[in-house]
Amino acid sequence: MIDAGAFTPPPAEPAGSAALATSGCRPARPTVQILYVRYLAARPVDEIQCVAQTRRRHRCTHTVLAPQTRGGQWTLMPVAAHVGQLAPPADTMAVYSLAALPYTEQLRWRSQRCPQHAATPTAADLALAEWEPFDPLPHSDHIHTRLPTLRRRGGPADDPRRGVRA
Ligand SMILES: [Zn+2]
């Protein structure tokens, strides 16, 4: 028995607002493509920390994505699976691609160093680079089929060209 009078339709929600709030943000463990190889990062793109040791024997606190550098680009790419593997969990996935960067910049990302320590090869690494080779099946939880919402196109403070150069 349905009491028609007691039925209240759910309040109309703006479509997708909840989804935007959660999945619209940056992935916690993004897939980053460096020199044609995909890696699963240990943390969000702008939190990947330099592994070099400073002169005070602490780990450098700078991030690999430095304000004065270009960084990569979020791109939807096919989920490439090896021949003979099961079907990949999705057709396309969001990848932070460094393909447009010069070779040396991509090497810097792979060695997980800030620009200063990339230029100081004598500084020892205090930590291991955290890149994990990306594999679509074990890492299927980290496959995002949509591009993250970026918030870098903001005011002048967000423009790296106007930023303070060290
Ligand atoms: Zn550094």
C-alpha cells in the first residue's frame, strides 16, 4: 500500500554537483607519463616532493612541480593493456603527460628532483623516487576516466610568468 499523500519526491539536486565536489578534484595518486612510460605517483602532482638531501642533511622540501616550470598536461589516453591481459577496466584514462616537456625536464621528474637539485647532481638522494610502474589491472582503482578539474587558471598570482623568479 502506498500512501500517495506521504510520498515526497526527493529534493531536486543540481545534476552532478555532488560528483563534481568529489571526483572533480585532483586524484590522490595520479598516473604520470614520463618519457613514454606511465607511472603511478604516490601523491598528487603538486605534492611530489624532491628527494635530494639539502646541505643541512634534511630532505629538500621543494616540489618537483616548481612555480617557474611548465609542468605537464592532463590528457585522456587509451588504457593500454598488454597483449593477453584481461580487458582493461576502462577505455580511456586521465594521464598527467609530460610529453611536451624537454627531455631533461622529463628526466628531472623521473629522478624526482626540484629544479635546483636537478642542477646539483652531487647532492645525494635522501629518499627513493616514489614512481611505481603503472599497470592497469592492479592499479584499476587509480584509473580516472575524466580529467580532473584544474584550478590553475586563476588570477595573476597563479600565472607562473608573473611569479617571482628566484
Ligand atoms: Zn630539491
